[in-house]
Amino acid sequence: MSTPGTRVPPPGAGSLRPEQFLDLIAPKLERVEAELRRQFTSPVRTIREVGDHILDGGGKRLRPALLLLVSDMLGYEGEFDITLAGVVEMIHTASLVHDDIIDDAEVRRGKTSINYRWGNYLTVLVGDYLYVRALDTALEARSLEILKTLSSATIRMTEGEILGYELNGRPDLTREDYFDVIERKTAAMFGAACRIPGLLVQHPSEERLEDYGRNLGICFQLIDDVLDYTSSTAVLGKPVLSDLREGKITLPLILARPRATEAERRLIDRVVTEKDFGATDPQELVAIANRYDAIEETRDIAREYASMAREALSPFPATASRQALEFALDFVMSRER
Amino acid sequence: MSTPGTRVPPPGAGSLRPEQFLDLIAPKLERVEAELRRQFTSPVRTIREVGDHILDGGGKRLRPALLLLVSDMLGYEGEFDITLAGVVEMIHTASLVHDDIIDDAEVRRGKTSINYRWGNYLTVLVGDYLYVRALDTALEARSLEILKTLSSATIRMTEGEILGYELNGRPDLTREDYFDVIERKTAAMFGAACRIPGLLVQHPSEERLEDYGRNLGICFQLIDDVLDYTSSTAVLGKPVLSDLREGKITLPLILARPRATEAERRLIDRVVTEKDFGATDPQELVAIANRYDAIEETRDIAREYASMAREALSPFPATASRQALEFALDFVMSRER
């Protein structure tokens, strides 16, 4: 164990505001960008070009930020937190790259995705390269436990994506199905990101760190799913109810469906099965979710996960970075896109 | 270092015949099949189904066989050679799965490939799963050096595939371009397979083992490319000159092209650029390669690599497994499919 990070200043003496939760690690986050750039270093032209395209696109960098904040909270003084923050983001990026592969029947939003510009085959190969290059880079920390944490989370993420696809077009998903998917697809990697600094300093409470990350990840996904109902196209940059349009029923309608009338249920089922609103105004589906308080209930459930995440941090010293990790929960809960 | 494997019986006293080079490790190869099956164990149905589909298809299992023979030659007595033989085959399998992703413009042979049955998106995800699961399984041997060997070879393999795709449709490939691609795409993983047992027993000549594997790999690819010219559809199971048909010029025509007449060169360039024979009989291209002795020369070059591979084995004791590794070279040189 190492020395804990900076102590929180006394109340009123200029403590952090929630939206500043990244300020503490801003210089390190810049170094993560350099790490990401390094992972695209290759004698092969296409890898470098796709790298420029991806890095110019930016990103929230939420996973690396959490890893770095936990690292700061634990007082880790080495350099591998930056390396591994880059690794975690790169694995996430690889999954986004492969997400863009178009199935024959399916067309995505019109933006210049990687596969639109480079074609499916190169997109697959560059994603493969990123997954393996990320795990290769993780070897630098010389920790089998960290490698195991990363590979397990990546396996779960992939399983979650496959499971989600298996369940696609099925309106009768249970709450358990839904949580099984998001725990694998989203929460596992957040959990890994937060556990890794615990492994770097060999902290005895590494599991609580993973709990924090997993619960935050579930919260993040729940709010994502809520935003699909509540946000407008202009704010979110994608059409409202885009999940439903792709045959994916999420928690709000999963909760509403058993409470709905026969006619409402038929409408939900038709949209999910046909992956098309047809003559139906999408706002009708939003109205159904609201009518049975399902959006608010989803938000409440997200809030419970945020509480569990907060609780998982309780054994750690009250440093500025712990406060920032708590603010990260507020940020996830209150984000509008 | 451990004790070397079984000594070769004295000449005449029933030594191995070339085609029997696998007999020595047949029981271990069976256990590799069980390893492969284990890597498809998952709570996710699609992963198990694709696993059954892949494993029922069988395969040469050349990479695991070489790993196990080297392991036997070095007298390794643990179990990780079987685990890692499975890992190497699984990485190879993952690359084959992703190879099948159809680019919009491109249609593959009509057989039930994985993406034909499961669609592009699931095929991508199952391939991802296999890559990461393979590296996760490799963690069991608890050797960072082995992990580095595997990840480096996988990165090179992916780079080679991307490079090959960048060069696709270009008739002016140089011999250097060609070797750059095959060294990455094929030779690196053969090299890794043969190096790994050296790392398991911490053998001081591990680099010679990798040399053996790399040179055998190049030899394997050269003969593969020769067979595209010399074998019939019936034997090879795919149309003759299928590489050319996909816009891929290989060593025979790379060697013949500068020696060809202007008209012959124009013909080569048209087929490679258009990825279509049009009115041309494919046999005309075979005739050009033969006219300038380019097929025989490719075979000679393959033979040189086989010699280098054989030479790399010289410091190792003359066990039955070393003899089998030499026979593997004869097998690769003389195979007809």
C-alpha cells in the first residue's frame, strides 16, 4: 500500500464542484491521449489512418478517467496507471469499431463510420489489431492479475454483445435478461478499470473498487437508456428511441409492458419485432413508458446503483480524488447526452 | 532445461516414415481438441453453436502439432504445451472466422461459412471472443514471455492481413512486398508456436526454434501459393488461381511478370486489377508462370526455406521428435492440398 492522495480541503475552502471531477487528473488524461496515439503506431498505413480518424473524433474518456482517479485515491506513484488507462480505452474503442460492422439487413445512421470509409473487412482487422495491441501494451505492467482482470472483462463484454444480439427483436425480455446483458456489456469493463489501480498498489479492498466501477457502469447504462426516451435528436445526436428502432427493448419499456393495456402491448411488440415504427409516432411509445412511471422508475433504479457505488468507496480515505469519484456518479446521473 | 525426448531408434529398426510425423504426438493432439472445445464453453448460446460448427469442420492442426513436437524434443514434462497448442490453434481459428467477413463488393465461395449462417455482426463478435479467450487461456501458463510471444505474433498476423488488403488489386507488387506480407501473416505465428516450448523449458536456443517455425511458415505459404497454380479444383476444393481472382498476385506471377512480354504483362495486370478473368482462360496465366519457370523457382525458394528450417534444428539432440519436425518440412513441401 502507498500513501493516499491529496486530502480534501476543509468545507468552504474551495472544494471541487461536481462538473470539475476531471480537473484533478487533467494532466494525466492528456498523457493518456499520447498513449492511445502510441497504440496506433504501426508500419501499416491503414492502422495509422484509422488511428487519426478515431483520435480526432475524441470521446468522453470516462473509463480512463475513473482508473486515474482511483489510482490517485490510492496514492499510486508509478506510470502504469496511464498505460493501463490507455489500454482500457483502447479495448472500449475496439468494441466500438466492431460495433459499426453492418449486418446485411441492417443500416446504421448516416455518419462517416469507419466501415463506411474503409469497408467491413478492414474495419474487422483494425478492431482485431486494437484488441490485441491493447492486451500487448498491458503486458508492460508485468502483472498477471491485471491481465486476467482485463481479459475477463473483455470476454464478458463480448459475451454481453452477443447475448444482446441473440435477444434482439424480442419484446418479452425480462428485467433479468436486461441486467445480464448490461452487466457483461458495460459494467464489467468499468469494474475492471476501477479494480486495476487496486492491483497496482496491491490494495486489500480491490473488490470494493471493482464494485464501485460495476455499479457506476450499470448506472451509466440505465441513464443511457433513459436518455433514449427523454432526450431530443438535437441534444443526443441520434434519433429518439433509436434502441427500439433497432429491435432493442430496454428497461423503461420492459417495466411498462406488463402494466400496459393489451393494445399498448401489441404496439410495443410490433415495433420491437419489426424494428420499425411504421405509421406509429415514436412519442406514443414514450407516452406509454411515462404513463406507467417506467422512465422515472428506471431513473430510481439507476440512483440505487449510484448509492451502492458511493457506498463501495466508504472504506477509502476522504481525499479529493474520492470526492471526484463521488462527483462522477452525479455526473453520470445528471448527464443529458 | 529438462531431459530430451525419446531417442531415435537405430536406422532400420523401425524409424518413422515422413507421413507418420504426427504419430508421435497423436494422443496429445487429441487432448488439444478437448482444449479447443473448452475455449468455446460459455453461457452464451451462439458461442457454443459456432464452436460446434468450427470443431466439426476439423483442420490440419499443423501449428499445435509443431508446438507439441518441439515440446517433446525439449523433453518438457508439464501440461501447458497442450494448453498453449490449443491457444495457438484458437488464434489461427479466430483469424479464419474474421477472414470470412464479406466486404460489400466481394462475394466468397458458396460454402456455409460462419458469416453466411450467423451474419457479419455475430461473426465479428465470435472472432473477438476467440482472440481474447485464447489470450486469457494462455494466462494459465503464468509466463509473461509466452504472452508477449503470442501477442506479438498476433499483432504481426493482423498487420500482415491489413497490409495484404492494402496491396490487393496491385499487379506491381515486389518480391519484398510479398515476403513482408507472408512473414507477418503466416510465418510469425508458426514461429511463435515453435518458440513457446523453448520458453516453457527456458531453453537457451529458443530463437533457433522460432527460426525453424518462421522458415517452415514461409515454406508453407509458398507451397500454398504454388498449389493455387498447379492443383485442380477437385483436389484443392477451390478454383484454381483463386488468389488472382481476388486481386492477389503471389510469388509465381511476381517472378514471371518482369520477364513477360508486353502483351502478357497487360493480361496479368488486367486480371489482378479487375479481379476477374473475363474472357481469358485461367490456364493462360498458368502458362505464363510456367513459361518463365516461375512456379519451379517458387518451389526452389520454398526448398531453401525448408533447408534453413532444418538447419535451425541442428543444435538439438537427434530425437524422434526432431526427426518428426524434419519430416514436417517434407510434408509441407510435398503436400498436394
